[in-house]
Amino acid sequence: IIGRKRHTGRRRYLSMIEHALEPYRELALMYDELVGRTAFECWRENFERLTNRYSIVPDTACDMACGTGLAADYLAGRCSRVYAVDQSESMLQIARSRAPESHTVFLRQSFTTLDLPERVDLITCIFDSLNYLTEVSDLQEALRRFAGALATGGQAIFDMNTARELADGLGDALLVHHVEAGVSIWESTWDPASRVNTVEMTNFLRRQD
């Protein structure tokens, strides 16, 4: 019995370490159901409006913080080559499975280590992903990396939540999402002093019997 307890404790400890190293492991499996598909449709509508208005016709593109690859897969239908970049291997695994034989290159990099094999015509960074950078120096470095990765005349399209939006109610909320893959509980708090929004997620995956 003691041996079993030790073994169980060790497994739990290793699981905690693995989760700390890959925090999106569970979220990746339910992300599209939670927000991915809905947010993507909204983004695609806005993206096409902007590209039509400003005559943006990229041949190569990079989707930074690509997540499960919805936007990267869409861009692959418009570009000859796409780089799908994310820091989470769990997200990249799903993104790869979405387009295993497409002309998309998958790279595991962060905002501040972005280093593409070539300069591209377009960088997209959607779903408020830049808001993860809470230090000004990190945001500055990310934008420098964007500029360095763009070809002459290239453009970057990104979106962010503003302090005004978060202070007006988006930053303080408790949401419980029930999806086919499981349940995800989001507790969001907004600190006006530090101007930082913190979201704590508790995910429960449905067992596959």
C-alpha cells in the first residue's frame, strides 16, 4: 500500500510538472469548441474586409500564436507558404493534424524569439494574443521581431484588448463553458492599478471510455 501511494504521488508530481511546462495541454483539446471556431469566423470577416480595403494580397505569411491552426489553415488557401508559430507544442500538434500535407511550416517559437527562415509579406496575430505580454520590454521586442520578419512593404495585422474594455466589465467575470469535450471554468479579474487582467482556467476533460 505504501508503495502504491508513493507511485501515485510521483505520478501526480510528474503530471504537475508536465502541466507547468505545457499549460495548454488540456485547453488545446477543447479550444476550438470553446472559442476557436466562433472567434475565427469573426476574425475572417474582419480580415477580408481589411485586405479588400487596403488591397493586401500576400504571397507568404506568418500566423503568430497560431493556436490550433484555424487561421494558418485559412491563410494557406491564399498564400504559397505559411509559417504557423506557437509556443505551445500541444496547440501545434492539433494545428499540424489540421493540414498535414499543406504548404504550411510549423515552428515552436515565442513572441520574443520569433525567427523565420525568410521574410514574409504578412504577419497575423489574432485572438488578443499580444495581451499575454505584460511587460513593455517584451511587447517592444515582439514588435521588433515582427518588423524584422516582414519583407519590404509587408504588413502586420493584430488585435488587442484595451484597458478600457477590460475595466468596463470584460476583466471581472466568472464563466462556465460546457462543451462536448468537457467543462472549462474561467475566472477573470482586472487589477486597475497594474492594468493586468488575469484569467484562471480550470479544465475538466470528458473521459473517452
